[in-house]
Amino acid sequence: MRLGTGIFLLAIGAVLTFAVSAQVSGIDLDVVGWILMAVGALGIVVELAVWAPRRRRVVRTDGYEGGPVRRSTTEETY
């Protein structure tokens, strides 16, 4: 589930729970709304837990920590 899907389910669940006052026989829309909000929140948490640790890490091999970075260029002759 993507982050947008989780937010969408959370929003639809909130609308069903708090804004809709219609009665449908055999289905309690409040319970359906709460279930959708729970699934959406769980989807958001899982998505952030899976993708949040993926950060780019810069590895410095040409200097010490805190020191200046030495950049070198090479000129190629043809």
C-alpha cells in the first residue's frame, strides 16, 4: 500500500464515520468508517516504517571527518 492510498482510506473512513448519517440495512457505516481509518493508519505506519530508513549516505574516502574534501580532476588528451 502506498502512502497516498493510506491517506485516501483514512479520509474516506473519516467521512463515513463523522459526516454520513445515512442508514443502510445490514451495514453499519460507522463501523465501516472506523475499519477504513484503521487500515489507512496502519498502511501509513507500515509505509513509513519500510521507506523511512532508506536514506542516502555519502561515503568520504578522501579525507577525515570534518576536514576539507579534496576533489581531483583528470585531463584526458586525445
